[in-house]
Amino acid sequence: MANEITQAGALNIFVTGAASAAGRAAVRLLSARGYRVFGATSHNMDGAKTVRADGGIPVYADILRAGELRSAILSAEADLVVNLAPQSANHAVPGGDPWDSRLLIEGAAALAEAAAAAGVKYLVHTSYIFAGGEDEAAASLIEAAQAGERSALGGGIPACVLRFGFVYGGDSPELSEARRVMAKGRSVAAGDPQARGYWLHAADAAGAVLAAVQQQPVGVTLTIADSHPASALEFMNYFAEVQGLTRPSKGSGMNLRALLSGETAVDPSRVHVHPDLTEAKTVLGWSPRFVDFRRGIDDVLLSWRAIEGAAR
């Protein structure tokens, strides 16, 4: 394990997926700790505004193009790279982006190549808990996630992998969309009630990223999640109950876009996993502030109420 970095202000960090819920929380936390954060986002003004609002410096780079990424990393004079691009689809509630195997395979490989070519000192790659499990229906997605992990750990620079639980937070677009739909008296599908996944508040995801940046463990794969697995139906039931909204329904519906387009959605919460939830504490000194999804949802609703109250 590398020595903990004490002078954060001397380091520049290049963060992909900066506009996702996990990305926004990470950019805010890293910026607050004195790092100079460059947030990679899509080529639009909304993404740039989001990164600036969170304290970062927006940059534009195609995650699938190593040459473009290398130029962006060099321009940022980045010392470290944090790959949060895979988290744009990492949730188990309706709405949001679909799972993208190309992003996991080609994107991770391109970023690892670019980071090495740019002389980056350390890489944090984020993946998913289900990458360590087995499920025939999700086999191609699991393999894609594992391929991304191999690219990060074998890319020629010191690196670690953080396997996240399903990420949620106040900046989660799928939660906001579910709230809007339920407020109209409509139900949303929340998947198989028997499928239990692991959850992770975006603030806790950011905390794990910060710990990895500070500690810089090499060659390890760590599970980052709370310790209370639950189904998406349980999650959404509580989300609806505490707001007096229409309860979700059972059935396939982990991705609202897939439902609307008639596509078949992969349900990663059905993957059988037995993760080690203690190793992250040992290696990183990290443990979740929100130990279960109920406390996390309560925090999300408090943050929303504060924003809505300030807007009045």
C-alpha cells in the first residue's frame, strides 16, 4: 500500500463519468479536499455546467478513444485518474441509461492505455459487485465488467478496482423520474422481489474513491456497498411509502428506457454473489455512512426538501 497523500492540493485528478450521481459526489468531495478535479463529460453545456457547479473543471473526451483521452489527460496534467463512467448505468430502479458492454470493455481499455501513455501515477477503476457473481442471463454483462477490471489492473500503472453496489443519491436521475411518475398516481415496475442486491449511497461511493486516492492500494479488488442486501422492490416500496406515493409493482422493469422501447432488460440484482464487505475497511479504512438503503433514502429526501425549500 502506498503512503497516504497529505498534500492534496499538489495533485490533479481526471474523473470520467463526472455527471453521474457517483461522479458528482466524487467531484464535490475531491474538490472540497483540495484536489484539482477535471471532470470528463459529454460534449454538451449541461454537463459542463454540472461539473463547474460541483467544483470541477469540465473537459470533453470520448471514453472509447484512447488518443482523445490521452490528450485530455495530458492537458489536465493529471496525476491520477478515476474511472466513474461505468456508474452511469449502475442502479436498480427504473430509468436512466442502459448497461453498455462496449463502455465496460472498450472504454476501460482505452482509458487504461491513455492513462499509461500520459504518465498517470495511479488509476481507480470502478466496477460492480455482480462482476464477482454468476448468472446465465447476465453472463455477457458480467464478462464485460470483468474485462474492464482486467484492463485497469493490467494496464501498466498502479491501480485498484472498486466494485460498487447499486448507486443512488439525490443526483440520481432515475430516482427523480420515479418520483415524478409515482406522484401522478402511476406505478413503476421494480423487478423480481426475490432478487436481492447490494446498495450504495453516492456520498459513500465518493468516500471510497477519496480513500482509494489517498491510500493507493495496488492490484486489489474491493467491494464497496452497505451491508444490508435488499430487492429493488423493497427499495422502491420504502421510497414510495415515506413520500405517500403510489407503490411500485413487481415484474421486469429495472430499466425504464428498455421497458418503453420493448427491449429486454438485464437484471443484475439476480446475480448470485457473496462479496467480502470487510476488506474495504481493512485496506482503505472505509465503511458506509449509510448502513442501509432506508437511511440513505431518508437522506436523499432531506436533500431534495432543502433544495425545494431554497427555491421557494
